[in-house]
Amino acid sequence: MTTIVHDILIRPVISEKSVAQTERNNYTFAVARDANKFQIKAAVEAEFKVDVLGVRVLSVKPKEKRRGRRTPGMTAGWRKAVVTIAAGQKIELFEAV
């Protein structure tokens, strides 16, 4: 089964918490719902040329939000992966923030 890297890694997650985690070599990505840890590890290693030590995956649940004054709605649920890379390496994508 061959998958394309861009089908697995959707986007980096840029938040206050995820940027603070980069000091500990943990990088956060939004990933495809059907991607497993092995595919995520291979995608990060292929895309950024780093050594991945571990991958933690979690599902972010949808939340209720208002869409206007009276219209209730829901945010979309998505899947998040926190990737730990080897010491001394970094992903330049996060360094610009």
C-alpha cells in the first residue's frame, strides 16, 4: 500500500502549546483520519529528513459552536499527531513562527 506524504500530513498545528513543545523536539501535525502511527512516522521522515523517535496520536472531538444568533452548529472533528524527533534535529517549518 503506497500513500502520498501529502495525503497523510494535512498541516502543521500552530498554537501556543505546540510552539512551546518544539523546544522539547515535539512537533504537532493535523493528519488524515485513517493514517496510523507507522504511516505518520514514515511521512514525517520522508518530508523533513529527520529521525522520528515516537508518535502520539489523538482525535480532537467536535465542539458545539454558534453560527450566528440562533443557529447552533458543530466544529469539525480532526486527528492530531505529536511527533518526537531526535535531539539536535529540527523542522524548519516551525522555526519561522
